[in-house]
Amino acid sequence: MNTVTISEAKLYKLIMLSGIFFAALLVSNVISTKLFTIGSLTITAGIIAYPLTFLISDSISEVFGKTIAKKVVIIGLITNLIMIGFFYIAINLPAASYWPMQGEFESVLGAVPRMVAASLIAYFTSQLFDVHLFHKLKEKTGGKHLWIRNNGSTLASQLLDSTVFVFIAFYGVMELSALFVMIATQYVVKLVIALADTPFIYLTVKWLRNDDRKQTNKKEEIAHVS
């Protein structure tokens, strides 16, 4: 078994990034019930938070490795299931007679089982695929060109995410042509966001590795004094 040693400062950064990952994931699932338009495109509001999960998983993959990135993805699935469980309990609690918002509460938090299943399966398959492809590209590029593996893995996994979600959620309910239009619409927006986040993964990875550089410089200073 391989043992990875992480400094306290670096562990803190990993916990912080993981927390943001889980927050973005859970928030995206809740706000996805809202649709908005950009020109002629209709998009779910979840698009403003969900792409952040791929940026973070790629950053964790780059610095901490494949195993830790996969564990973050798995814990994300567990937190999703816990959230859904609490939503179900809250929805089924007897509402106060003077509270008129039960219908609205259910419409926002009580997604139909098929939609929930589509979301969970799409998330889990696309995120694990993202981690796997990221490291394959890292091997192919010899650890160079972070932008290639970040964009390559994210663009491929986002296409998988959109395809899996749309087909599980809407196959048999909408015409096949409409499903492909929906996939293409979501993917175009995700593609733009994925390309725009390239500078941010470099900044995030640099931030995560700052402690390594400081430790190396400290060792060099000690060696010089000796």
C-alpha cells in the first residue's frame, strides 16, 4: 500500500477544496429546478455551480493523485444521497396549518425519482471518467501541459454528463431530436465555461503547491547553512 504524506497546511487546503466541491455539487442540484434563457437557449440554473466541481476534481487529481480525487467523488455521491434523504423527510413532515408554502416547498425540493436517478448516475459516471481520463492524459503528456488534460478530460466528461442525464431523465418523454438539442445546448454552455476556467486551474494548482516550494526552499537553506 502506498502512503502519501501531506503537510498540515496542504491538508487544510484539500479539506477546503473538498468542502467547496460538495457545496457546489449540492447547490447545483437544488437550483437546477430553475430554468433561464440566454437568447434562444434554455438552461438550468445548475450550470452556474456544477462546472466548478470539475475544476476542483482536476486540481485535486493534479496535486493529490487519482485515489484521493476518486474518494472525493464518492463522498460527493454520499452527500447527495444524504441531502435527498433529508429533503424527503422534510417534505413529508406534517405542515403547519397556517403555512401556505408546502406546494412550493415540494416543487423545489421534491424532484421526481427519475430526475434524481438521472442526476446521481450522470454525476458519478462523468466525475469518475473525468478523473480517469485526466490521469491518462497526464501520462501521455509526461506531466506537462496541464491545460490539455484539464480541458480534454472536462470537455469529454461534461459531454458524458449531459448525455447520461438527458437520456435517463427524458427518454420516452420527449422526441429523440429534442433530446439531442437539449444535450447540445447544455454542452455548448459547459464548453465555454470549461475553456474559461483554464487560468483558474493553474492558479489553484499553484496555490496548492506553494507549501511544497516553501518546504524545498527551507531544506535548501538548511543544507546551505550546514
